[in-house]
Amino acid sequence: MSQTLYERLGEFTGITKLVDDVVDIHMTNPNVSPRFLPLNEEPERLKTIKQHTVNFFCAGSGGPQEYKGRDMATTHKGMNISEQEFMAVVDDIMEAMDKNNYKEEDKKDVLAILYSLKEGVIRL
């Protein structure tokens, strides 16, 4: 029996590490850091955002976690995220996956999920 994406990503522990690495990369990416750096001044908010992201990704990749946060469109409404910012985030996620030695198949599956979310993120 083949593994779920959740299992291939290392389950809760692996996804948590991936999210932490992605946020670290976002903090230094000039295309998206202006949206993330202010969160350093709000550590509890950053912690909450990370936890929502972990739960969202766990649930969406076949894990048992339940995501109780807002949907993508509601979360990003009013942010007017550009195509360039969206692509920068995707690139950061792929960089974090490379850092964590994920296989090409895993990266392709994550990329497909990210692109499926695009309409609920950009220009809202």
C-alpha cells in the first residue's frame, strides 16, 4: 500500500519542521518579508499562524489533524497578494523541501496543492 502525502512528509513532526523552515525563509525573502517580519513583534500571533498552517497542511495531505481556521479566501481577503508574492511563497516552500531532502514526487504533489489554492490567495 502506498503512503499518503502526510506520511511521506514526515507526519506532524515533519510538517511542523517544514512550516518552521518556510517561515524562516519568508523572513529573508524580499518579496514576502514585509508581510512576515512584523510578526516577529507578535510572537503569539506568529505561533498561532504557524499552528494553523501546520494543521491546514496536515489535514490537506491526509493526516488526522482537523483544521479549524478560516478558508483561504477569507484569510487572504484584503491583502491584495500579487502573483509575484504567490510565486515567491511557492519558491520558498520548494526551497524548504529541498533543505529537508524531500523527494521530487513529494515536491510535485505539494506544488499541485499550492497551485490549487492560488485563486483563494491572489488579488483578493
